Amino acid sequence: MSTSRSAELQLWGRPPHAAAKHSLLRAYLGAWFPIIAKYNRRVIYYDAFAGPGEYSNGNPRYPGSPIIALDTLLGHDYLPNMSGTEFLFLFNEKDPACGANLARLVAEMKANTPPGRRMSRWASRTRPFIEVTGEMLDDLDGRNARLAPTFSFVDPAASKPPRCRSSLA
Ligand SMILES: C[S@@+](CC[C@H](N)C(=O)[O-])C[C@H]1O[C@@H](n2cnc3c(N)ncnc32)[C@H](O)[C@@H]1O
């Protein structure tokens, strides 16, 4: 995999193992969202190594994990029954060009989603995983708050393994 390290976006092709990973992600979230929403008023999907949101191959281009997660919820048959739950999607991607491309795709999705199905909030960050995750946990500690049920997708793949603080482990 080659990722852009400059302001210039350089998408990469979706390899077969990523297609398998995405099938699992879609199937898992499709089952997890309704179950977890039944018992919780707030649910978080945290994509810590979110990528650019699409691949260079496929027609239309294959979607990346953040788009798959959003699409799984917003297109879910059971969505009307989950109206009592707020879904927060947090996407983090260190590379600025990948992050900007992802933000564009998410904004397009938002614009194309009927108001009745917009029962979620989306936020994005363009920083190293360890900083964003560390700050989130410090914030919770500082407020003595409990983290809402969270699906954390930590998918660094070809990048260096993330440094994990003991509290993250
Ligand atoms: C395997 S790709 C993510 C693919 C994406 N999860 C998907 O399935 O579509 C890994 C991404 O992590 C980003 N990345 C690398 N190091 C990072 C770090 N320390 N913090 C956040 N993102 C990082 C890379 O720029 C790359 O876009």
C-alpha cells in the first residue's frame, strides 16, 4: 500500500484482503447497531485509521471503512426503530490529503441523506491515532465519565504498529 504523505492525494487499489475485511465490517455492524441501540441512547463508531474513504479501483470506486460504516447504519432497514439513539461517528486519519478526501465524501453522503434518516453526528480529525485516542480517554478520566458503547476500528495495516499507552491496551 502506498499512501500520500504530501498534500497530494494518492489513492490505492483495494486488495482482496481489504474486500474481505469490509464484508466482515458491514456484516458485523449490520447486526451490532440494532442490538446495541436497543439498550443505549448513545453509540460511537470510532475509525482510528480511517483512510481516504475510497479506493482507486472499482466502478464506482470501492468505499473505505468510514463510508461502509455510515452506509450500514443509514441504509439499515431497522433504522426507523433506532430513533431513540444518537450515533456518533468519529473518523481519524493522519494524512491531510486522505483526511480531506474523506471529509468531502462524508459531506456528500450527508447532503444525500434524507433528513428523516440523519440520526447521527459525524466528526473528523487529522492527527496521529495516539494523540486523538489519548485525549479522548484523558477527557473521560478528567470528567470521571463513562465511555458510551464504542466500536473502535484500529486498522493501521501497512503503517507502523500504533504505540499504545497501557490505558489504551
Ligand atoms: C489501512 S489504511 C486504512 C484503511 C481503512 N480503514 C479502510 O478500511 O478503508 C491505514 C490509514 O492509516 C493512516 N495512518 C497511518 N498512521 C496513522 C496514525 N498514526 N494515526 C492515524 N492515521 C494513520 C494512513 O494514512 C492510512 O490512510
